[in-house]
Amino acid sequence: MNKEISQAVIRRMPRYYRYLGELLESGVERISSGDLSRLMKVTASQIRQDLNNFGGFGQQGYGYNVPYLYDEIGKILGLNQTHNIIIIGVGNLGLAIANYMKFEKLGFKLVALFDINPNIIGQEVRGIKIRSMEELEDFCRNNAVDIAALTMPKATADNIAHHLVEMGVHAIWNFAHVDLDLPDESVVVENVHLSDSLMQLSYNITKNFK
Amino acid sequence: MNKEISQAVIRRMPRYYRYLGELLESGVERISSGDLSRLMKVTASQIRQDLNNFGGFGQQGYGYNVPYLYDEIGKILGLNQTHNIIIIGVGNLGLAIANYMKFEKLGFKLVALFDINPNIIGQEVRGIKIRSMEELEDFCRNNAVDIAALTMPKATADNIAHHLVEMGVHAIWNFAHVDLDLPDESVVVENVHLSDSLMQLSYNITKNFK
């Protein structure tokens, strides 16, 4: 897989992974491309095209082998490796993420939490201690940190993101309502802008119903 | 604005709104298309194209009038109207959303919270009482509910979504990790699938660094 795969295809992969995981939980070992297409509400040709980007996994007259396809898509998504994750900002959103067990099944391991609030520093969330921001640098230098989730207010997010990149953190899961302006283009940023999502909802309501 | 505007354009609108809001807060009244383009890191021609979908707002040799454009995009996004929102599932994620003050500035008004946990029913979040699920139907029938945010586990999300649609709720902000399968196609659904976002991050890490 040397060619560049479009982000549109990549964005659809987790959905395949999710549906295949559910099939697997229900004990389904094999599914025809027609059934998968009806289940996921995308055309069989779209599925074929998407999976062909990674070499294709279907067999004419057999369909898809569910456990095999699930594993392969997991590998494509890098879920066969452990990713250590830290959370910066332990408000409700940080807590929600820290407590979302599903992530662990996907190979994401929470290794530290950081906050500036002295009232919660030292407390534990699922056995992981909340540390002060002063400890961030040492922690990042002495531990493998793959992903930093930024769940603090936007005013400080850009600064902290820069600092993290200097300390060798290469991936940021950004919930702060700001576009991070990072010097190193190889840093991977995934934004979850909740307000943007709500505004899109509002647009569609206005268009359909008002 | 009779023609259908693509969701790709719509997805970019909140970002314009956010940048224009920040310019406005900094007291900027007018911006050239070149400056706006550099600030937002999109081409001036992309900006022109996007805004032309709604009639275009720039003037040759003047650039964009910031307060005017901000207001107009706000109207396009339906932010000049109040949207009443209820939250179903008052765990950490539900709390995070309930406490996110930014939403109110955008015209979204939290009117009720619902949960099944008897230990928290009756408690208040920012003056809004947490109600039991038994009260949901009455509440929806007697109050204008524009949006329901689903922040409960995925096992019950689809059922509750169906029920909400029967009660006349037309827009769902879905955080449950499942695609809702709703009978009424006019219902507006906006998904925030956190795991999908994390998997996409994982893919990009794997591709870039491993």
C-alpha cells in the first residue's frame, strides 16, 4: 500500500470496523457483499472500491470473511498496536473520555491525566492519578506518549500543543474550539469541534423545518 | 437560496463563523480576501466560491465587512433563532455538554436533562433539573424541543431515538456509538462518533510514524 489513500476513504474505515465488530459479536462468520451493503446502507460497489484501496478482501461467490476482514481493517487502522494516551484538562469532557472504556478495547491506553486545578490534582480516575501541569514535561520525556487529548479551554490549547510537539508528542486529539497552528506538519491532529457539529445541525434544521 | 448546497460547503461554514467571530472580538471591521485566506489557510478562491453559494458577500477592492458577514453566516446557520435542546444521559459526556456555555451564545438553550439513574434524578445542573425517563414523553409533548442530544450508551440509543421522533423531535445530536436507523428521513441527525475519530487518528499515526 504505497499509494496515498484519500481521507474520505479513511473516514469510512472505522464504520466498517464497527459493523464488522458487531457482526462478529453476533457470531456471523461470513457475509455476502449484498447483505453488508444493505446493513451499512452503502452500495456494494462503494464497499468494493473502498476495500480495494487496501488490496480487496472479498471473494467472488463467497463474500467477505468477517473475522479476517475485521482483523485486516484493524491493522490498517493501526489498532493492533497500543497507543498511549494522555488527557490534558480533567473537566467533564476529560472525564468522559477517561471513562470511555470502549477506547481500551481499541488499543488506546490511558497513561496520565493533567490539570491546573489544585483541588483535583492527586485524585485518581480509574486508577490513574491526575497530575499538575508542571509534571507534563517530565512525564512526556520519560514515557512513551503517542496521543495527547486536549480537553482544556481554547485560550491555552495552542500553547500547550506547541509545547507537546517540542516534547515529541506527534498526535493530538483536539477538543478545544480552535484550529491548532503547529509548526511541524508531520504532527497528526484530529479535531472534534462540538460547536461546529451543532451549527451544522442547526443549519439542517433551519433548511428542513423552518 | 433555492439550490441545494453541498454538505461539504455547509461543514466549512461554522469555521468561517468562528474566525469571523474572533476577528469581531478583536475589533476588526473589515478584512481583505487575501488576509482572510492567509488567516484561515484556505485559498481566496475557495472562500469566494463557498460564499457565492449564499449570494456572495465580498466587494471588489473592499474585501469583506466582518460584522455583516458574521451576521449573515449566522443567519444561514440558523443561529439567529433559539433552539431548545434536551440531553438524554447525564453521565460525564452529558454533563460536559450541559456545562458548555459556548452553546448558549450560539442560541442553543438547554431546557431539560433526562437519566435513568435514581441517584441523580432530581439534582440540578446549572439550574436545570435532571428528570426521570418516565417524564420524557410528557415533556416533549408539552414543550418545544428542537434537538435531543443522545449521550447514553448505544444499546438504548436507537429505541429512544425512534421514540423521540414519534413525539415530534426532528433533530438528534447523536453521541452514541451507533448509526441510528430512523424511519422518517426528514429527521436531521448529526453524529459525533468519538471512537471513529480516534481510529482515524490512529490510522494517520500508523501511516506517518510507524
